[in-house]
Amino acid sequence: MERTSGQFDLVIQKCRELFSRKTTDYGTAWRILRPTSLTDQLLIKAKRIRSVQEKGIQMIEDSVNSEFIGLVNYSLLALIQRQLPPEMPLELPLPQVLEWYDREVATTKALMLKKNHDYGEIWRDMRVSSMTDLVLMKLLRIKQIEDNGEQTQVSEGIDANYRDIINYAIFALIKIEEENTLP
């Protein structure tokens, strides 16, 4: 698990760097998005990953890796956005947003470590395509919960599903990196 923890940190470092640079470029324009719109943006990214995986080719330059990074960052945005009060201004200072980003990453990593302990890091035996499918399933669950006015009977809720998406996307990025470095 120590190896996974270090790999998680390296992937998050890349995701956070891109997030910070994009926030410098665009500000916090994402604040205008309703939670359902963030879910739909995640769905677009996950569907594109699956489409490229199934077709074996892509027609636009953005890599599948960049889409997995997008799944991480948009899920973190969704977690942050869900906690902000409606009266919060649209434009927020980068240091504050990065503090929230880091807080959500810490909570998500802690969950990942607990699940890896109990499941024995089974994700290492999974295919990246299966991780993509699980992300899509989690997004469909989130959409259903949103459509039900966030009323659930036995579900673990929206935030837990976003955290699972982040962890599956990070696992996929780790696996892709490992597969690309095999001799």
C-alpha cells in the first residue's frame, strides 16, 4: 500500500498542477455550473474515454490520460461546489480554492487507503476499461440520486460516488503509466 500511496501522490501532483494553471487562466468560472452540470461534464469525459477504448483510435488531440485527469479535477470541483453556500461569490482566490482542493484530496486518499486495506488492492488486477465502466456506473448513480432530489434509502450518497470516481481515475492513470513503462 505504500507504493500505491506514493503513486497516488504523484498523480495528484500532476492533477493539482494542471488545476492550478487552469484556475490562473480561467479563474473560477466553474462556479457558474450547477451540480448536475458538473455531473454531466464528468459523463462527457468518461463516455469519451470509453469511446476511444472501444474504437482504438481517437480523432482529436486530447489524450485519454488528460480525460482521466479531468475526471479527477472535475470530481474535486463537484465536491467543493457542493459545500459552498449559494451566496459565495463566483470568483474565488486561488489559494483558497487550492486549500479546499487539498482538503478533498486528503479525504479521498484516506478513503482509498481504507478500501485498499480491505480489498487487498484488487484494482491492480483490473483492466483500465473496467475502471472506465465503473466510473460510468458511478456517474449514472449520481445522476439518479440528483434526479431523485438527493433522497436516498440505502445509497452511500453523491460525495462517496465522486470520491470513488477520483480513485478509479487515479488507479487508471497509475496502470496506464505502469503499462507504458514495461520493458
